[in-house]
Amino acid sequence: MSFLSSTPWIVITFLAFTILVAVIASVKTKGDNLESADGYFLASRSLPGVVIAGSLLLTNLSAEQLVGLNGQSWQTNMSPSAFEVGSIFTLLFLAHYFLPNYLKMGTSTIPAMMEERFGKNVKLMFSGIIVVMYSILNLPVILYSGAVAFVQIFSFDKLFGGNEFMAIAVLCVVIGVVGACYAIFGGLKAVAVSDTINGVGLLVAGFLIPFIALAALGQETSGGGMMAGWTYILSHEPAKLNAWSAWNSAQPNLPWPLIFTGMLFSNLYWWCCNQSFVQRSLAAKSLAEGQKGAIYCGFLKCLGPLYLIFPGIIAYHMPSIQERILSSAFPIDMAYPALIAHVVPKPIMGFFAAVLFGAILSSFNSVLNSACTMFTLDIYRSTIGKNASDAKCVKVSKTYGTLAAIVSICIAPFVVYANGITTFLNSLANFLSLPVLCTVLGVIAFRRVPKFTPYLITVIHFVTYGVFLLLKPCYPGTTEQIHYLYAMAVLFPIYMIIMFILDKTSKEPEYVVPDVQAVDMTPWKYRWPVTIVGLIVAAVFYLVFSPLGIAA
């Protein structure tokens, strides 16, 4: 299938859903005060739980997950599911521990909260690092992965005489410009509303894919239907359905000990301390709504393997697409696009394209909005524009957002040289994860640690983790590189011990978390029963997809 041979129906359904999202977002934000800092950056602290859940999901979910995680499962097994199902644990930490402290303090950005405890220089250090990382790493990867998905599914490169790099570059420009318009001109509420609508569409389309693909596999292998496809997978290589990889498995496998250690510690940063995620919860109209949003999102993440992992397993078993996958320069990033191009009917393809486009936009504009927020409130207002009005800050934010979008668009096509986009992004992002997490814990947990603690942890982590990535140590007796999350598993407990010792030996007065009464702090009364149900759901998943279950 290609754009050159697509039916008008595909184009119509794509445009219809895309325009629908824009219209609804415009209507929902009409009349909002986008000239005030609180209104532009935090949606006037008015978001309900459902919107927060949808926005959290879509901020995390983009083509990099659709392409990257399905590619990992195609190459390995169900173990990458931990990045989805395992997220419920950290989202519960967000709901029960981190968010109550954030909302109590009236936090607008994570670095600003750090300033209250450790001083302006700590805020500027982390804000600068995060803003740069968002601009030159996260945003380009989002654009690249989205462009690659469109090129590979729709053969968009044929419009450019087969020049794949040119097709990717053009799509990066289109996606970047449209996404920037949401983030720059609509503020956080426009981003959150569009995320929620796209989230509904993505769940509908995402859930359709494995069923359509199973039916295609059954037809291709035995002339049967969906159940025949499922039977084929169970009978030919059930080990692909195992979510528990050996402790010394090579990347992109996720060794099972990391589910409870390194990945958990890394996810504490992503879901509880990463500005682009947490900002949605900070805009909650109350603690109860914020907790609902985080816990609801945890349940949605438990459904993630159905459309982020299982299609890769199906792609592995489908004979007709193996040649296309294996002939690609980077087969791991071709598995999901090849499956979609092969199994999705033309009448649905337009809707799927619109949903995929929306998922890419949601991640891009969410990260860009957070970068604008930190640059304006944490850097500009603390240095150059100390007396700047809210209107001036909003204007500066829009200017920075435009520049950041241009930079990320220019970098994005060259991400092609990173083999395996999910592993590439996650491994580099962990340079920042533990220093930020430890500094946040220094505010809300270790309240006597000296003010130099964030610098100490950051220097130690940059050196030790950098050495680990450079040396590429291998598992004992093998030539397989140790998974990067093992470094997180070892380093985080060490940092906790350092902070515990400093906290107990420091003579500084105890820091008291202030209560600014920004929102109603009454917790959600059903939080604990729903939390228990969520933990049971995660446990059942790991039991079913194990050698004790269907992977026997």
C-alpha cells in the first residue's frame, strides 16, 4: 500500500479524525485565559482525572513505543511488557506519595520545587540539562520514530523516488509543525484535551490490530481464522509468550530481576519526576482527581502489551512479511510497520493513520510544552526576566517553543543511525533519571541532607553510568553486554545509602514541606481498593505469561 495508490476513503478518514481532534480541542479551550502563567502552563489547575489519565498515557505513548516495543518483542519475547505493566507500580507511587507532596507545595515544575529546598543553582542545573535533553534527544526521537512508521507503513518514500531519508525529513517537518502549534498556541489544556481524544482513538485502533493480525495469521498458515492464528503461535513457539527472561539475557530482552529493581527505579523518575509526565498531574483540580488520573493510567498501561507487545509476536510468526523485515537495514524497527501494512484493511487504514499521527503529535507537543514551561518559569524568570509579567513569560515560551521545534526537526532525520530507538532513548535518558529522582526525594523524604547533595549525586552518577556505557561490561562467561538497567539497580541503592548517611549526620534544620493550599487536598476515597485490584491485575499478567502459564 502507498499514498500513490491509496483510495480516497483512506485520505478522508485520516483527515476527518485529525480535524475532529483539532476542533474539539479548540472548543474545549475557548475562553480559557492563556495569558496567565497558571492558565497557559497548568491549565489553571482544572484537569479532571479522566483527562489526566488520557494525557499521561498519550504523553508516554508514541510511535517510538509502537515501533520500538513491538520490534523488541519480535526479536525477543514478551519480556518488554514490563515497561508497560510495570508502570502501574510507579503510577501508584505517584498517586499515593509523590503527588500529595507536589500538590501540597503548589509545584509548577519539578526544578522549581528543588529550588525551594536546595537553592536556585540546583534548579538552573537540572532545568538546563532537561531542556537541552528534551530538545536534542526526546523530541527528535519522537519525530523520527513517527516519520519512520509512516514511511514504512504507507511507502511514503515513493513520492520522493524511493529516497527514504528525504521522506522521513519531510514528515518530521510536517509532524513537528503541527505538534508545535498545539503546544505553542494552545497551552497545556489544548495538549491534554487532544491527548485524551487521541487516546480513545488509539485504544480502539490498537486493540483492533492484534485481532486482525491473528485472523490474517490463521488464514495464512492454515486457512482458518483468529483462533487458528492463536493456536499456531501456541503450538509453534510458546516460549515467545514468556514475560520472564533469564537474568543474563541480552538487550533488548528485559532480565526478570530488573522488573523489581532497575526498571522500577528508572520508572520512578519517568512517572513521578519527569516534567513532561508529571505536569498533567500538577494541573489536577484536586488531589482526588490527580490520584484518579494516575491510577486509571496504571490500568491503561496494563492493557499496553495487547497493542505494544503482542503484534510483534504475531509479526515474528507471519511468514509473508519476514523477507520485508529482514531485508531492512534495521529489522527491529521494521517489524510493526510491516505487520500493519500487511494486515490492516484499506477502509480502516485511514483511521489508523490518523490515530498514529495523533499519538505522535501527543508525545511531541507534550514534551515540547514541558520544555517551554521549564525554560520560561525555571530559567528565564530566574535570570533574565525576574520582573517579567505573565503575558511576557507566555510570549517568551512561545518563542522558545518555536526554536526548540526547529532544532528538533533538524536533528530528527539523523536518528536513523541509532539502531533500536527504544533502547537508544532509554539508555541515554538514564543519565538524568537517578539524579533527578534522588533530588526530589531529598525534598520530600530526606529533609536534612546538605544542599550540596544534588551536585554530589549528579557527578557520581554521570561518571559511573558514563563509564558503564563506555566499557560495555559483559555477563560473566559470555560476550553479551550487561543490560543498562542493571546499572540503575546497583546505583540507586548506593545513592539512597549516601543520602541516608548524609541525612542522619547533617546538622541542617529539617526542611518542612509547605502547604500553599493550591487545590483541595482531600484524597480519593476509593484509592486503596482500586490500588489492590491494580496489583492483582499485574500479578495475574505475569502468571499467565510465564512457564507456569501459556508460555510452558
